[in-house]
Amino acid sequence: MPEILEGQTVEVQGSAKDPYLLRNVGGVLSCSCPAWRNQSAGIEQRTCKHLRNYCGEEAELARLGGALPDKAVRKPRPVAVASASGGVTSSESAQAASSEPALLLAHTWTTDIDLTGWWMSEKLDGVRAYWDGVQFISRQGNVYQAPAWFIEDLPTDIHLDGELWLSRKGFQRAVSIVRRQDKSEHWKEMTYLVFDAPMVDDAFEARIAYLHQLLGEIGPKYARPHEHERCKGVDHLKEELARVEALGGEGLMLRKPGSRYETGRSHTLLKVKSFHDAEARVVEHLPGTGKHKGRLGALSVELGDGTKFSVGTGFSDAQRENPPAVGSIITFRYQELSDRGVPRFPSFVRLRTDVHELPFNLEHVPAAGRSLNSNAAVLSSAVSVSPAVLATTPPAAPASRPLAASSAAAASKPASASSGSSAAVIGSAAKSAAGIMAPKPAPPAVSATSMVGPARHFEFVEGSSSKFWEVSLNDTQVSVRFGRIGTAGQIKPKSFATARAAKTYHDELIEEKTTKGYKEIGGTGNQDEEDEDEDEDFDGEEDE
């Protein structure tokens, strides 16, 4: 039977319209079919009928060693729960028996919330992992098989919430390491960055101080606490976001002062990024044109609520040759939602193998429903506070683990990034109350024979097609001129109630045309190519 060599990709025809891809990456065999993707086993312990048919039953049995992967735990064992008063209770009452840990999850920041004084940290593009005193558990309740030497000095009587992290832009490799079941030496590249102590019943300041003291006393080789600082206002937030993203980070996380650890999504934990990330399911491969003729042009995808759109940028040449399979889930990045709830300027980020269900809808408001300017007064009136040193007295430790009064060892640790997820574009320019409340003048009449403003010109030349398309925007008016190159063409104007709605429509038209292969002439250049090159900087990021 044939062998799939290191780095090789093989196409095999299955039941789907498009062939499945068999790959050998780092000695791990994979298949793009749903049966392989949806297994809960470590990636090196998965197989499917396509691998067995291609490599042979005996070869696959020998590779897997005839052993099934371990299943996830079904019930965390009871542990001591610390409180600020020093009391100790059983964690059974704090967390119900479940294969999925009860995690605190973030909402997206909206600018009506003043973040002055909140605890700010960098969002990590790693793998969320809950330490139950015995093992690491994923959000879905799967066990990450860490080597004994990696976890030997972690506490056995305290639950920890953190992230298995490799580096900025290192998400894909981090996933490949932690999902293996062979407890390999590759774990030496990983660090467990701890950002919370779920079983400590106290305010966030007390919990993070407790973590610094606890981990400082133990000194685990492969774990350390996240570092946080106080947000001094919107300018500080923007500066820190720009710094983190320039280094290749995902964004920021903000925690409300005095907040307790809650189960599920909470407005005490907010995500801030310049762009949003979300997941969609691939429903069709759209053929390319121009330089992409003969390979992928765009993915037709669908959100959990049924909204369909195309993702045509962000792909490498290799990904256009071997695109994500129909039925798979991808992460894409976008700027905002249109009035119809369609993501604007979507760009491919990566294939997801750890997500199998889509949320019903995207969690933030559409562009038409969000106003940065309307919140400028709240943000500009923020009172600056100095970057805080955690001075809160840590809560009493469980009786089974005495802690030193000083956390100097923890303070000596290098600063680290901290956890987060996708969020909102930052920036506001204040408008006067009169300017906001004043009624808009009636829009001027639009002639059917002239454009309403400076036009952007696009052309599509391929085979027998030789067409042009122009669009112009002037306040609440959008005008389109189109036809065969060399003719005057025809003009179609359209009016909108607001300038925002007109701008959204204008941008969506441009996106639609560039996705179809139209190239801008004498303007800003090929936006598809610009977006594709820029998006390569974001490969390997993970959202919480």
C-alpha cells in the first residue's frame, strides 16, 4: 500500500463533491473529512476510512497501536475552596459534575462602557485549559494529555484557569502539541499561563494576588501567572492595543475591578480587538478568475443563523490549491456587520478542527446600531489612574497548603501576555450635542446621467468579457455606472436615509465586485491582494 510521506498531501475521492485531503504533518496523519475532524481523540490517534483505504488496514492499526484514546473526565474530584475569610468548603457545591468545566467567558466591549480602572492584559492565541488538580481539561471537556514532568509541580488542591501558550502567532502549533496523546517532548515548548483561580470565592484582585503568591511559593517550571495593569482610559487602551497588535498579538482582555468568577459569558470580562473573529461553515468552493483561474476564488460560507456570504481573501497559494473542505468550519476576520447582518470585509484566518458547532448569531451589534461617537463623552471624561500594583491582601489559603506572606518570587517572573477574544474597533471623535440632534437636510436630487461624487473605477477583462464598473459615494447617495469598456454605460443612483447606510452599501458593492474578479484601475490598487498579504500576519490566532 502507498505511504504518505512527511509534508505530502494526497487527494482521495469520498462521498462529497470535492476530494478529501490526506496529509502528513510532523508525522501526524490527517484527513479533511468530517469523520476525522469530529473525533475527540488526540490528532495522532485519529483515523478514518479514507486513511485506512489508502494506507491499508494493517498499517493504520500498527500506527495507532490498537489503543483507543482516553475519554474526557466526567466529574472533577472535590477540592478545597478558599475564601477571603479563610473558610474552606467543598468544590462540589461550586461546580456541578460535568465533563465541561464551568468557565468564565468574555463579552465583546462596546464603547458605552468606561474601562478606566479595569484590569488590562494581552489576549493570548493559545489553548484554553482548566486545571482540576489532576489534569488539563478543554472547554468541551476533553483531557489534554500533558506529560507527568509538565504538571508535577502544579497544585493538587486548587483549580486553575489559564491558557496553554506557545508564542504569538503560535496557535496552530500549540494545538498540534496539546491535542496529541503521546505526551511528547514538544510540551517543553509550552507554558501554562494562569489568569484565574475559579474556586477562590473572592474579588478578582484577591484571586490574582493569591495566584501570584501560590505560584511564587511553588515555583512551577512550566507555569506562571498572567500580568495585569490598570487601564487609565481610552487613550491608554488604544496605545496598548496598538502595541500588542504590532507585536503580533490578538488584542486585549479587560476585567472589572472587584468582580467574582462567574459561569458563562459575563460583562465583567470584555474582549477588545481591532477586528472581529468568528466561525462559519463552508458550503461551496467558488472558482477563481484572473490570476486565481483554475483554483479557489472564494469560499461560500454560512453562519449559524443561515446568513450566507463569500470569503475571498486571506488565502495563501497553497490554501487556494487545497481549500478547506465543504462542511468544515473556518475562522474568518471581519470589520463589522452590515445592516443586513452580513460580515463586511471577511478574510480567511484558518481551518478549525476544535469547533464543531456554530453559534446562532454573532455576538456584537451591527454597524448601523453602534456609534463610537455617541460614547465619546463617557470615554473622554475618564479619570486617569496609575498602573496598579496588586496590593490587595490575598485570601487565606486552604489549610492543606500554607503560603509564604511574600510573593517576591512571583514578582520576579517575566511579564506575560494574558487571555482574551474577539472585539470592537477602538476610536472616537466627539460630536456636539447640537450636531447629533440636528436634522439632516434633504438629499439633493440625483441625475440618472451623472455620478454623485468622485468615482472608483473597476474593470473585468477575461475571455470575451470586457466590462467596467464605477461607484461613487456622496453623503446619503450612492451611484453606480457600468457597461462594456469603450461605451458610456448606464448609471443607477440610490438614496439612503443615513450616510452610514449609504457607506455600508457602497463598501459591500465594492467587496462583491472584487470577489468576482474586478480589478480597480487608477485607485487604491487590488484590494484582494492587499488584504491577502496583510492577513498572513494573523495566521494562527485563537479566540476564547
